[in-house]
Amino acid sequence: MRPSVLIADDHRLYAEGLRSLLSPLYEIVAIAENGQELVKLAAQHKPDLIVTDISMPVMTGLDAIQELSRQGSPAKFIVLTMHREVGLAVLAFRYGASAFLLKTGRGDELIEALSVVQEGRRFLSADFSQKLDDILAEAALTASHGIHP
């Protein structure tokens, strides 16, 4: 059985492109157009993986990840965004994301990230000059000290 994926992006054409890219390898269970819909569809479909944008109306992708993590969702979260700020990557990992990728990346990088995440590991886009271990350490440090990046 193929792993199930829920896609969340407020740009429908982009989300449909992701569906086309991923559907040969994954079962795409739904597409959400905002964070609130993501939370609802994740509870309904219980996907293995969630690929989400950060900037969405109603509720951001990061807020949705935080809410789903709070609810105990077993899904693995892959953030796919145009924002290349390290602070957002730190926050995403702190909230429970397993991967942080840029939308400027290649499709094969996303597929690699999904595979890495399925194995229980973390993934950071190759477009970042910082190392994944450094970002994860900062995420853990800020979480333990209650600091918001």
C-alpha cells in the first residue's frame, strides 16, 4: 500500500502540480487551501505525510502543524515554502515538522525529502547554507527556553 499524502497550499495550480508529481508514488488523499481546512482534512483522512505551505489564509501552515501536533497527529510534516528565513525553519522543526524545503527546489528533492521523512529522519533543503544539525539544535534550545525565534 502506498503512503498517503495530504497537500496544503492556497495556490490551487501549485497544489495540483504537486499532486501530479507525487501521485505515481503516493496516494494523494486531499488538497487543503488553508490551515484550518488542513487540520480538518488531516483528522478526516489521517494521512501518513502532510506537505504544507507556510503562508495560507485563515490559519498558517505552521499554526496547523502546531495544532495537529497538539492533537497527537501521527502524520509527518513537510514544509514547502518560498520563505528562506532560517528562523522559520527553526520554528517549523520546533513545532513538529520533519522537513523544510523551498519551493524553488526541484521535484526530486521533494521526493527525496518524503522518503527520508518516512524513514524517521529529518530533511533540510539543500538551498540553505546552515546545516540541519545546527537548525535542529537551535529549535531544541529555543523550545527548552521558551524563546520564540
